[in-house]
Amino acid sequence: MKRRVRVVAWLLTFVMLFSMIPAEIAGAAEQKPTTDILKMMYVEPQSMASEAGQLIVAEIADGNGALTGARLYYRDGSGTEREMNVTEISGNYAAFLVKGGGLADTSLSRIELVCGGVNRNIDLKAYRASGDTAVSKVEGSHGESSKSRAKSVQSDADQKAEENTVKRVLADDSAGITTALNQAQALAGAQAPKLRGYSAPRAGSDGQITVVLDPGHGGSESGACRTWNGKAYIEKDITLKISKYTKKELEKYEGVKVYLTRSTDKYMELYQRVDFGASVGATVFISQHINSTNSNEQSSVSGALVFLSKGQYRGDITQASHDIAYTILDKLNAAGFKNQGIQYRLSETGDQYPNGTLADYYGIVRRCVLAGFPGMIVEHGFVNNPNDCVKFYGSNSKIKKIGVADAKAIAAYYGLKKKDSGSSGTNPPPAVDTGWKKDGSNTYYVKQDGSRATGWQTIDGKVYYFNAGGIMLTGKQKISGKIHYFQPSGEAMTGVQTIGGKKVSLDEKGVIIAIPAGSWTLKGSTWYFKKWDGKNATGWITYKGRKCYLNKDGSMVKRWKKIKGKWYYFSGNGYMVTGKRTLGGKTCYFGDNGAALTGKQVINKETVFLNEKGVLLSNRWVKDNVGWWYRYGNGTYPKKKWVTIEGKRYYFNKKGYMETGWIKLGKNWYYLRSDGSAKNGWLKSNGKWYYLVKGKMQTKSWIHYKKKWYYVKSDGVRAVGKRLKIGKKTYKFDANGVCKNKK
């Protein structure tokens, strides 16, 4: 069904009337030193929004350069922080079409803008708090903000006439925003500049794409499960059906290869799934799941959502993932799912990407980023919502509808054609004007798929960096916490260069190497490194890609060296070692930075404990603030078991701590001394006598001890001072428990 959205109704009013607002209001934004770039923010009233989404528009002030990129951060109705890339840019305007809507101006957190090649981050809360902002805060389809209402210079008739003009400027969907913005500017008497936006790669180098579908869970891992009206809904089974239907539908198209990470009910580790995707050359990796709220109790929560990378690392992959995800959500929305949007979650244990930023929480998402292809987790409804189960998973035909929706979204994004459409079997990208482009003072590079190059790129053997808006950087730039140097022509400065009057050596990305280039000299049996100025280098240097360390007198270090509290080992040639090494007959472990690994470490999936020089520790007792435990040399420790150590028997509980005193295991009681060792022989406890064998309390048994007979009853207590019938015979015991009539 064709959707109609009033995309620029109020935007046009601002475009046409802003010059008519008195100077004390129109110039207000220029008075804010931290937000002078932002001239106006417009939030479409919910009453005007339609099913296509709610319109948010940002306008930048003149004189800030070309607007080439924008990203909006906001909180949805549930308070969840979300973000979205700009839907369209026209001149000084950035338009966002927010699925689901329901936003107020107070919902907006911040906006990132790329203007004139410079990244700007604007705090919208602070922007609203300043008393002279030009945020449009509309009461209804004919409302005005209190500021503009007080300063209005229009008659009712003029305003009504302009509203009628505005109503003719419509967009059918998000793609129509381009036309609408251009029409709005034309009506305002302004020439619409060329639109700029983002696009993502659409095919492999051979025109083919490889789609890897990952049915969530499997085998012993069932995923989310609920039973409604006697019917069980099991996530692993539903996702496998969805993936098979998606694969079957996609195989109706040309130029696509489709793989499933699993085609049967089997368990797979997350790394195995992504590794499989990498092995078949995945263009995109989609993990298909069914959702559930945390408690898995009956809920009315419903809808489809996608978990993506936050974009801390490999922003190029993140951009493509966003574009694909939005296409999938649109198709699922058309299939009846409420659009819950895109969500992110970062590591809560401090895991980092190679660039030092916090890694994504979800293993599938994180591993896909590291593997180098777009990856996402798509959640199709909630299994603990009985209505979702009936509506979406109640029959194979309903599940097929989900799989087909996913397939159509993938086909739509990559521009696939049905096999009977007469295509050639591949999906070549559309003909575009590629290569280097100039826009005023800014330089771009357009790739084969029509998108602008972003991030690090190697072009004709030279390394360049392009910001989020695709603008090539030059000169001195800070990227991911490091200073890089670029030629005026954009390529990274490399090798020996003169910067600030000093000769320095730079790596392939324009980063100054710690020690300028020089040469080795030998004095006696000791090596020294002479810098360009003739002085001996000291400390760390990198030579031919390998690290060395020089003492304060410049002499090269060999073998062990403690540097800033950490131990390092250097070979006979002075090179720092890493990884696993055998030194002096002992196995040592070093990190990638050369420092010896210490304490608790996981090596080859095994937990070990290492000393300060990275040497494996031997078996020993350890005490912490909870109690005593026993650590083996490989770092493991016993749990829920008896262990004999140096001839004594000990019991360790489920947390690995040594037990003392009385403990019950199964139906038997045991007694362990204060040092944890199992007690043998007689024990007096609370005035009563018990007999123990390897710590185990004996019951209903005769004890022959020092040529005398004793008897312990069913409760383990020694019989004393009375007659007791045992079997068919009555026995007499004295006050000490000695039997008087048993021989």
C-alpha cells in the first residue's frame, strides 16, 4: 500500500518564513558559542506523523561549509537510547524519518553533523536549555511555538494560504524526502543543491553475493520456549524453519549463493557460525531468532527488532549493516510485525576492538565485525507473547511468511532479480561515475558501488583517510586517538619526512614511529642504535617491524629485562619475544605487547596461573577472603569432590573451597578437622562419641577397638550404659560403651 507522509509541511514554513522573523529571533542561534552551527531543529507533531514515520529536520547556519553527513541520537518511548543515520540531505537541511515516531523535542539527545569536512557533536539538551533556540515545538497541525506565535508577522489569511501550498509538498515514503525537500526549497525561492547521502556495497567483485543465514540456537540449546494451549513453541525449531524458508525463497533469484550455518538440529558455538560464514566468503551474515522478555513470563510485548554493531570499529561495516537492517524491518513490518527498530549493546566486561574501543556485547555481532562483513541478529516477535505465537508461528505457512519477508528484504537491498526475469545471472552494480570528485574545497572518492569511500582506503597504492561524510583528510589529523600526517594531496606521509623542522620516520598510515630512523653500531660485544642526530637511542625502538629495548646508556638489552614493573625477554639479537617460549627449560607466556603474562590466564581454552615471568605455577594451597582452596599447576582447582593431598583426604565444595567440621554428602555424614583433613577413629562431638572411617561417620555397626567391642547406633552415636537388642540378642554396655557380653 502506498504510504503518504507530510514530510516537509512545517519545514517549508520555516524555509519560507524564517527571513520574515525579527532579527532578535532569527539571529539567536548565532549567539550560542557551542551550538552556532545549528540554526533550527524541527520535530513533527505525532498528530501529523503517519505510518511511514515521524519527521525530524535539522538546519545548519550558513557559513559552515557543505553539510555532508548527519546522525541523530534519541530516546524512544521506553527510554532506550537509539540512533539513526540521516535519511536525506538537501542543502543546509538534514531530514530523519523515525520509524514508530512518538518523539518530542525532549526525546532528542544529540546530533552529529559533518560540515565543511569537520565533525560536529551538538548536545541538544544544552541547545534546548538556552533561552534563544529556534527549536520548533508545534502544538498541532496548525500550531506554533510560543516564540514564533508571539513574533508572528503573518495574517491568518496569509498563513492559511501558505499551509495549503505546503500540503501539496508530499513524500510517498522515505525515498520521497529528496523530492519533497527540493520542492520545498524551490517554493522558497532557493535553488536546491545536489543531494548527498550514504550507500552501502551491493555485491561482491564478481557481481555475486553470498548470504549466510544462521538459525539461532540448536541441539542442546533450545533458546526461548513456551507452551500455549498445549502447543510447544521452541525457538531452535522455529528459527531453523525460518532460515530454510528464507533460503528457498532467495534461491529463486539470480546472482546469489545461500548457506545455512546449520540445516539440522545441532549445537554450534558462536565462533563456529561466524567462522563458517567467513569460510564461504559471506557478503552478509543474518542470525535469525525469536525473542523473549527477560522473565519469559506471559507478556504483550511484540514486534521485530535487530541487534547491530554500535560502530566503535569498522564503521564501513556498521553503515552497511544499518541499511540492510532497516530494509529487513520494513519487510517484517509489512508482514505484520511491529517495528521495534535497531538496538545496540556494548561489552560489560571491558572487551575491546583492535582500535581500543569498547567491543559489541553480542558474540555474533562482534565476530562479524572482526571477520569483515555485515552481521546482525534479527528477532522475529516474542515467544512469551501467546498472540505472537499464534499469529506468526502457529503453522508452517505462517512461519514461511516470516522467512519469505526476510528473503525479499535481502533481495530488495541487493537488487536481486528473479531467475525468470531474463537477467544474466549476476547482479552488476549500476553504472556510476566513479573515482576522485571535488566539491568546492572538499575531495571525495566514489567507489564502484556508487558509495563514497569512508575510513582508511588504499587507492593506486597510496593510503588515504576519509571521514564519515566521505571527505578526504589532509595535514595533521587525530584518528582513533593517534596523530596521523597526510600530504596536501591526501595520501599518508610515510618513511623519513621533515615535520616541524625535525626528521622523523612515519609508518604506512602517517603515524610517527617512536624512534626516528638511524643505524646500529657495534662497540666491543655491545650494540647501540645511532639516531639521525648522532646520539644513542634509549628505551623502546622499532627496527624492521620488530621491537628492541635500549638501556639508559644506549646498550641493547638481551634476555630478561624488567620495564615499568613488567618482565620482558629479548632474544640474542635484541628482539622482544611474544607468545609461548621455552626459556631455561621452563615454559613462559608473553602477551602481544611482549610483557610476561601473569596471574590467571586462559590459554588454548584452558585456565592457567603464571608467575611474574609468565612461568606456569605448580600445585599449591591458596587462601582468600572466603577460605582455602587448592590450585593445580594448570590453574584448575577441584570442585565437589574428594582429593588426597600429601596423604590426607580433603573435600572441596561446589565453589572449590575446602570444607571443615560436619558435612553431609548424600545420605552420609562426614567430619573434617579444622585443617580440612578427614578424621579417622573416635570423635567426641557435643558430648557424644562417633566413629569415623576416612571421615565418614559409621552407623549401625560394631567397632572393634583396642580389643574391646563397641556399637554405634543408626544416628552414629556410641551406645553406652544400657541394654540394647541388636538382631536377636540383647547386649549390655557400660558407661564408656564397652560391650560386656560380646566375644
